Amino acid sequence: MTHDRPSKNEDEYFARRDAELLRQHRESARRSAAAIERKTHYMKCPKCGYDLITGDWDGVQIEQCTNCHGIWCDADEVKAILKRPTPTNNILARIFRAVAKGVTRS
């Protein structure tokens, strides 16, 4: 017995399979594009786009822009800086404490 036309079940199976393959392909393309974008921004200054260099500040690794000289640190670096003994009125310590708490000023 030969079938000239696929059955409804076959059509449904292939439609589901094609939809799943398309979904997987799109997800793979999205992940690949995101990885490429991350690589283009890695170690670049968020303010001006120039390269960041890593330096040691009292045993804490921080990044500094080669152009605008902005200083960039992540949450763990801020916590390490705050653990250092500093006077309570030190403006840098106050700023880091505000950043660590998620406080923003207008």
C-alpha cells in the first residue's frame, strides 16, 4: 500500500519538528549574537568607549579608562574597598557605600 498524500499525523509531526528546529536555530543565533556583542564591549569604558586597563589599588583590582580616566569596579571590588580602614568622612568611601547600597542621587 502506497500513500500519495501524507496523513494528518505526519503533517502535524513534521510541522512540530520544523517549528522546534526553527526555535532552536533562532535561540542559537541569539546566543551567538549576544556573545559577539559582549566581546566587542569587553574591557571598554562605558562612558567613552576607550580601552580599560586593570590596576591594583591597595590589593583590589580596579579598571581605569585610558582616555577619560574614569574608574570602574564591580560589586565585589567595591566591597573589598569598603573593608579597608578609612575615615568615616572620606568622600570616596561614602560614594562607594552609596553605590554598594544601590543609592542614586539626582
